[in-house]
Amino acid sequence: MGIDAALLELETLLGDRLSRAKAVRDQHAQSETHLHAGPPDAVAFPRTPIEVSDIASICARHGVPMVGWGAGTSLEGHALALHGGVTIDFSHMDQVLEIRPEDMIVRVQPGITREALNTALRDTGLFFPVDPGANASIGGMAATRASGTTAVRYGTMRDNVLALEVVLADGRVIRTGTAAPKSAAGYDLTALFVGSEGTLGLITELTLRLHGQPEAVSAAVCAFPDMGAAVNCVIETIQHGIPMARIEFLDAASVAACNAFAQMAMPLQPHLLIEFHGTEAGVAEQAERFGEIAAEHGSAGFQWAARTEDRARLWKMRHAAYRACLASRPGCQGWVTDVCVPISRLAEAVEETQADLAQSPVPGPILGHVGDGNFHAILLVDPENPAELAEAKRLSGRMADRALRLGGTVTGEHGIGFGKLGYMQAEHGEGWAVMAGIKRALDPMGLMNPGKLVRPS
Amino acid sequence: MGIDAALLELETLLGDRLSRAKAVRDQHAQSETHLHAGPPDAVAFPRTPIEVSDIASICARHGVPMVGWGAGTSLEGHALALHGGVTIDFSHMDQVLEIRPEDMIVRVQPGITREALNTALRDTGLFFPVDPGANASIGGMAATRASGTTAVRYGTMRDNVLALEVVLADGRVIRTGTAAPKSAAGYDLTALFVGSEGTLGLITELTLRLHGQPEAVSAAVCAFPDMGAAVNCVIETIQHGIPMARIEFLDAASVAACNAFAQMAMPLQPHLLIEFHGTEAGVAEQAERFGEIAAEHGSAGFQWAARTEDRARLWKMRHAAYRACLASRPGCQGWVTDVCVPISRLAEAVEETQADLAQSPVPGPILGHVGDGNFHAILLVDPENPAELAEAKRLSGRMADRALRLGGTVTGEHGIGFGKLGYMQAEHGEGWAVMAGIKRALDPMGLMNPGKLVRPS
């Protein structure tokens, strides 16, 4: 590939917004996980979709790989430049372009983070609900089909991205979807690019669905005798049509970590954290009915947090759970697993995982989004110890195999990147070959984020 | 193409479930619309996915087109065999395969109709909400990305199909999606096949999301001084987070047709029909709040229908609106238009359409799904009068152009088929070429429902 010639052209295009500095390149070779790769040859900081298109045209002409970069918070190595080339960092494209309150949509650039977006929306009475925990970029969240704590009520990025502008591998710019709430006009290209992890194109603009900020919010925490009871409580709540805005669980090991980290004193049992959004009367009714169902399933220590400060404390604890787990084993690194199963199989999946962990030297507190059947074991490994890394890989593999056996998926929300490439054949069979065919159709030279999601060619 | 050799092989495979009878072929050359095509060369009635795969293999080997057929209710000619070949009628594949109440999902074969499915679900406390009006097949609804009156609350087929089994053009069988509620594992092939109109593969099994039958239902009808007031009422209701299960509008011309057809006496003004689903208390609260908002927007003649029989009468009237419109001009045929715009532009879109109609000899009552920005003018044409057909085409074209100008789409729910092929370039630009690339990747010989959705090659 003609990397030198490409970089000369890119420098002419971008000036000092093309960086070959070692520090900048190294910064774009980092990930929060055990996955590593060398740095890209250069990092580009475009300001406009036209510049992104020009970058793609230059890279295509010289056969240079292109890797998108949002906030660097992905967990499966999505943004690492496995084959070198140019990393395209969207941090200079972080604007809200248009808020349309009547249509409850917003147009944004891909580099804006979800927290910055919600700050910009604060006075509109609207918010963007998808919350993966990390303050990820919206473009990155779309590219990985992110979700998180609120998916049970508001859906994932699949459900909340209405339209996209995308730069293709050869520099062509397309628009997918419209500002209308639905369409039956041809293939759903928006859904194809959401979750495509930068392997089909670079997202340069997104139109997102917004939701009304709830009038009233109520949250609660309660303990259950075992996972099965907690899961059955949630199943019954869903079947009764009681709309939970969040429904999270922590296993006893996660509870212990949170107790230590946040000076709390929850009993060492599985816990559910729940939140309702609605009107004052609606939330009160939902809370009461949930309380009744939970009691039937043996819940104890039921604590409502209707006051904002109590609720903030509760969710701060939940969002700090990852750090709490890390703190429970000083010097360790988190190997964050992510599987998703039908909710009827969730208790089984968690309990079998716990049985694996009980026999392993690697600790792994479990937490997850019970309403979606999605959970994570935070495997706490010594990053310098190859035996522990191998053990984490083994445990993670068993979780993935189990998820498939139970009718689920090897990743509910973290994506494939290259960390989970090895499970794609097992999950999709011949469907993985179809994905490769689509990849070839849109990116025949294989320059868009090579080495990710599809079978290496 | 080796049609004769293919038919011999298909006869060996299917016996008398391959029909070359003229009556059967002619029956599969009919559509409910102005669109016409000759009959297929034969009609196959497979019973299993393996038979569908074998049919595809045989057709692929001999270069014979394959066209899927559900209930024949599509409105843009999707199921017509434009280039001859074999129509694959799924009426013998109409079974419920598995109901999983805890996971709120059901696995079905594509030939089951939505009414038969809901009958099968009646005792489970669950239902499948997507309701396009016609008693369409579930496979056909998925293929056209159907929606209808309940999309504002429960979403379209895009949102309610969780997983598919699909037979590809060369006979390969793939499974897309899983029984887990979400996944981030690779390209969203489920979303790609939903709405692909049989041009990428034949759907042989679907896993659908179900919803809890609401405890309480309340409905109402009320008149508004004009479209703008009705639309603003709906926008405000949505912004307040009041969850409408259905929100339909009828213009004065539709009201006149319904009055005559169903012996009602609604005032000749735009009307909204609304329905709420929830608990007794929740529905009562929502109804009260909606009533307040409607009053602020000048509504009159507000009538609640909390009793089942009153509600049934209301929705029977809505569902009969199409027939009522047809009956208002004896001997006419309906040319049903379908556009969708951002809700903030809906009043404008409807009013400009009404202005067009006021100057046209062709009558066109308007009704639609106001919560989605989706509406239809039922153009009442004399099918023997070429001038009227040309005028309907002109009016329909102006509606499509207007929808695009207002940031919407040329079809909210009826799809492209070949009736709307002429608008695809204007809506998608270079994106339409991307669709053609995907089509070539999955169906290089162009045998799956040729002549539909993508640019004719």
C-alpha cells in the first residue's frame, strides 16, 4: 500500500490536522481492555463530512486502511488499527446540528458524546436515553449497536438511530433513512450501518430519536434469595406490562464489591435495581405493583428512592460497580464479558457461569441488564500473568458457548471487534459468509476497519 | 432460462403441490390494485423450509425467477411475477411452531395470517400488535416492513421481528438473529431481510416479539377545526409522554364516506380516533390528560368508548373506511397512496394534498396514522378510464415528491414493489446503488423477485 504517498496527500488536505506524532499515534493504539495492536501510521482529525470523503478517496486510491475513532471506550478492540493505516478521529466533529422538538429528533455529528448531547438537550424537555455507562461518542455507539441500562424501556441504538450520513470506502457519501418516523422504501441501510463497526463506511452524521424527560422518576433496590427468584420477578413484571425504565441486577460478589467501594451495607445476596419513568400517579402505581410481585418472589430489604438524591446515589453506585469490582482486586485489569440470552434462560446462564467461576482462580463479579437477558462477568485478571489471561479467555469462551446453547448471542452490546471474531462462525454459520459478501460489495478492497467483524480474507 | 426442465424437477419434488393450472396461475397474477402482470409459469406450495431450499436450488440451476406469495394483499405489486418463473405460495406453511410466554416470543411459519396468529395466542395473555388492516400473512408483512394503526405504540415489523430463517437464491438456508432480545454480533441481517420484498431471499420462519394484552383499553373519537389543530394536539400528547396505542385521523371526505357507509353522523370535519392501553387507572389518567390537550386545540364532540362494544364499533368503522371510500363512488377502484413525513410537516403535507385534490376530477379521501406522520389518499378511479389512471399517477407522484421535499419518504408502510420503483432514485440517490450492490452480492443471477425494489439491471 502507498502509505507515504497517501500521507503526503492527506497532509495537503488537512495540514496539522493530520498527525504522525508518536504520542498521538500511541494514544490511538490504546484500549481499555486486554486487546492490543500497534499504532496507526497517522491520525486524521476531519472537521466536515467532505473532508472525511476526501480522506476516504485518498486512502482508497492508495490502498490504505481507514479506522474510525470516537471516544476510545469500546471493549473489543474495534478502533485499533490492526493493519496500520489512518485512524480517523471524530473529536473535531462533535456538534449538535439541529434539534427538532416537535419531531422529537436531533441531528448530530458523530464525535459528540452522549453526556454532551444530553447537556445540550437539557432545556428542551427531551433526552437521548441510550446509556452504555461509559461517556462514549454517539458515532461509536451507533457503530457498535450499543445499549445499556435503559434498553429495556427505550431500546438500543438500533431503535434510536433514525437516519445516517455515511462515507463509503471509495469516498461516496450516502444518506440512509429520513426524518420521518418510519419508511418501507427499500433495504434498511440505516440498520445495516448501525452495528457495522466501521467495516462498511464511516458515519459522518446521525439523526436520533429523542424521548420526553419523564415527569416523575422512582427507583428502588431490593434483595432476592437467588437469581431464579429475581429473574422470575422481572419476567412477571414484564408480562404484566409494567414499564420498567431500568432493571439491573448485581450478584452477591458485585454487591460485596459495591459495599466496600461505596460504603454501603447491602446484604450479600443478588439484588435488583429498578427505575420507573412516568407521571407521578403512574410511577406510584407501577412501584406499588412491582413491590407486590417482588414480595411474592421473596424479595427483602425493599428500599424506595423517590428523592432525587437517593436515586442519584443508587445509580452512582451502579455506574461505579465496574470500578468497585476493579478496586476489589488491586492491580488487576477487567476482562469484561458480555453475553445475552432469552430471559427464560437467564437464571440458568448466570448460575452456570457462577459455578465456573467458583472453580476458577479468577474472580468474576456478575452484573447485567436483566430485562434484556444481558449480563457481564467482570473477570479480574493480573495483566502480567499469562495463565490468568488464558483462564479469562477460557471462561469467556465458556460463557459464549453457553449463550449459544441457550439460544442467545455471544454479545448483547459490546460488539465483535476482533476480540470476539472467533465466535462468529458458531453464532451465524452460513450467515457469516453472507456478511462477508455484503462487506465485499461495499468495500471490495477491504480497507474499512480491516480485521474486524467479518472473516479475515 | 430452462423453465421446462425446472418445472419437471419441481414436479418430481412436489408432486401435485406444483401447479401449472391456468386458474391457479391466474389467481397468483391478481393484485388489489391498478398494477398488473402476466401469470407465473407455475405455482409451488412447499410444506417445509427444506422444500423451499430445494425449490430455490432447482430454480437457480435453471435460471428461473422465484417470487414469494403470502396472502396477496400487498399494494405495490410485490408478489406479481413480472418476469414469469415460479411463484412460491406459503399457504401450506402457516403453523405456529412454538409459543414462549416467558420470553414473550413466538416462532411461526411465514404463511400464517396475523388474525390466525392472534387467535392462537388468545389464551396466553399475549398478542402480536402489528395491524396493517388487511389480514396479511406474517411473512408478507415482514417482507414489506408493514405497520399500521398500532405502530405509534408497538412499532412496525422492523421492531417486532427478532429472528428469521431465510432461504437464499442458491438454496442455502441461514438463520438471522437469536431468541435473545438484542445482539451486537455483526451486521443486522434480520433488519436487512425485513423490508427486502423477497429480492434477497425467501423467509421460511420468523421469531416475533409479543406484547401483553392490555388490562384496560379506552378509545375516543373527536372532531377538530382543521388538520393543523389535530396534528398539534397529537404532537403535544407525544411530547407529554402520554402513550397512545393508536392515533388515527380521517379528513372530512373520509368522515363523509364513513357516515354514509356505517350510518354514523359525525360532523364533516377532520377527526382523530385514539386508543389507550394500560391499567384501569393508567388508561383513565391518559384519557383525561388527552382530553385536556384536545380541548386546548379546539376539539369538539369528544366521545369516550370505554365499553368493548362501543370501541369495537369505532375500530370497525376505521377498518371499514377503505371500503366506505370505495362505496362512495360505485364501480371505482382504489389507488391507495402512502407517504410518510416528519410529524411537524404532516399538516402541511395533508393540506397541500387536499388542495391538489380539490382541483382534480379524481376524489381522494385522506386517512392515516398521525402519530407516525403517515397518511394515505384513497384515490377513487374508474379503472377503465385511462385519463383517470393517469391523473391518479400524477397525484400520487406529487404526494411522493412533496414527502421528499418535506424530509420524509415515498412510502411509510406499503413498500416499493414495482409501483414505486420510479421514486427510489429521488429518495435514496447513491444509496439506491448501494442497495443494488447488496442485491448482487446475495443474488448474483437476479432471480429473487426480479423487477422489484432495486434498479432494473
